[in-house]
Amino acid sequence: MFSSRIKWDLTANRLAGLLAEKRAAGQPIFDLTEANPTRAGLLSAGEQLLTSFATPDILTYEPEPRGLPKARAAVAAYYAQRGLATDVENIHLTASSSEGYSWLFKLLADHGEAVLVPQPSYPLFDFLATLEGVRLIPYQLRYYHHLGWRIDFDSLTAALTPAVRAIILVTPNNPTGSFIKRDELSRLNELCQQQRLALIVDEVFGDYFLTPDSGRVDSLVGNEGALTFVLSGLSKILALPQMKLGWIVSSGPPPLVREAIERLDLIADTFLSVGAPVQHALPHWLDHRPRLQAGILDRVRTNLGLLANHPRLEPNRLLRFEGGWYATLEIPRYLPEEELILHLLDREGLLLHPGYFFDFEREAFLVLSLLPPPPIFAQAVDRLLATIDHLGR
């Protein structure tokens, strides 16, 4: 009776079951998976943001496939502030980056065709691709202690088949925190030209970098070497995931961009999913970006410092981190990852993401959100590292 697209086992896994039991019993949980800024005490401009809805303009229905011109102009101005030029006509507003992926899969791939996706990375891609009838083929990111995370081009080229239509990049990657480097982009552009592939580039964490790096590509907006679609939105830029506004910025060889935009117009006009209130509010909200992001970056730096300087943390256990909201620990494999996270939750009240959640190639990795309030984060890290020490005895 139901579509075969929904093919996943919908029963709760062991971790979700144990977590539900502990919460039902009222037991305290140190949540190191918390990446929702609206629950982490980071929304400092709430009153000012709400006043932006006090305009009669939000009651007027103006169906614009690409989004209201004033909202797209605000997105272009945001990139201009970052030193990146883009034409407002190359911007399509979406209800979220997830919807942006959905539109791009519709645009680029027929049923059964494929897109390359990095591993490790966020598991949402599997759901989005399957719902569009698109296959995912992984390519690997490799970690080098002296370099950090890099694209394994051997695995990427080995994954290329005639059915592949695009390569997904996440920069900075979630959860590795790694940015695409200039030499990597050069090779990717060359591959895309040879194989007639597009780049789908997720830059939702792009504003959250910790240190300058001349080798890093800050953004692929304006990339001319391949047909490129950059995804971003308010979920991370303004820490407002509940406002449901994202966008796609198209660039590349002009003939391909023109055709892509025409086809995206048709997709966007079919759904017209972005609400008027958030579009009218966007120019005012982006004025608060520096203050909102400063608070998040301060939280991330503080918690990263607490973790990196902890006396129990062994050298090289904290993997190199360039940006985003997550830190990754590589720990001794005293227990399989699933058993370890169940042990941490059951015995210590610690909730963490295991590496397998993000398709790390091997065990054992733990992924920690850097958004919790520092006193809570410090207590959780104390418990975590003490438990790992104890398991090793």
C-alpha cells in the first residue's frame, strides 16, 4: 500500500530506547549532541527579530519562483559583506537546505542515477536521495595528523560511473569541521569538466571558521570551473532553524548556469514553498548576523579550549578542527562504539554521537557538539574522559 521509498526500519534503536527510558524517569542527561542553538541559550536578539514581522507586507501574496527580490538582494548583500559577488538572479530561496538538495536532485538526476557523497558526513543525505529516487555513492575523506582531513581522490575517481551526475561537498564538513582547500577545488573542477558533473556545495557552517588559512576555500559562490550550486540558510547563519529559509546560489559556465536557472525556476514555481513573513524579515535579520555569530563562535572556542586543554586528553585524540560546531575524538577501542555510547548514557548520563552515525570508516570515534553552556560541557567532558580512562585500566 505504501511507497517503497520509505524503506527504513522505523523502530527505535537501542540508544533511542535507553534515552527515552532515562528521560521518562527524570534522570539528568548531559547532552553532547545538542546542536540546536535555540535550546543552547544563544539567541540573543529575540525581541528585535520578532519586531520584523510587524509589517502589513507579510499579508500580501507575491508568488515569485526565485523568492522576493528584496530577500534575494539581502542574500546577495550578505555575500558581498564576505567579499563574494553574486547576481540576485542566480539565487533561489528555499524553505531549507534539505529542500535545496531535493530540488537539485530533481534538476540533475533521473531515477536510479547517482550522486557522490563524502564519508564521514551527515546521515541526512541517504534519506533525501532515496526519497528522490537517487543513489548515493560514497567517497572518502582521509585524516592526516599533519594536514587534517583531505579528499581521497583515489576513492572519488574510483566511484565515478556513467550514472554519476554530481559531487556533494560539505565545507566545512559536518562533523569533521574541515574546509575544501584550493588545490582540491582545482582537481574537482577539472574532474567535473571532464565528466560533465555538477558540484553541490553545502556551506551552512561556512561563517564559523576559527583561524585564517590561505589554503582554504572560504566559499564556492562564484566558482566558474564547474556548474556549482551553493546551499546555505538561516539555520546556521543566524542560528534560526525554526524560521525555515535557505537558498541555492548558482554559478559556473554561463550557458550551463542559464539553463540550470530556467529549470530551477520551473521546480521552484511548482512548490512555492517559502513563506512571505520570513522573506520580508530577512533584510532586517541579517543586520544582527555579527552579534549572533560572535556569541556562537565565543561558545565554540570556549568549549573547544576546555576540551583541548583537559589534563586527561591524550595527544592527538582531538582531531584537527577548522570550523563548524562539532569536535571529533578518536579514542581507544575498549568497547565497540554502540556498546560504548550505551555504557556512557546508562552509567554516566552522557549522550554522544558515535562515529558510525556519520559513516566513519572505522571505530572508535565520538562526536561532541560544542554548543552546550560551558559549565555543562566541562562537567560532561570530565565524566567522559574519566570513564574512558577507567575502561582502559
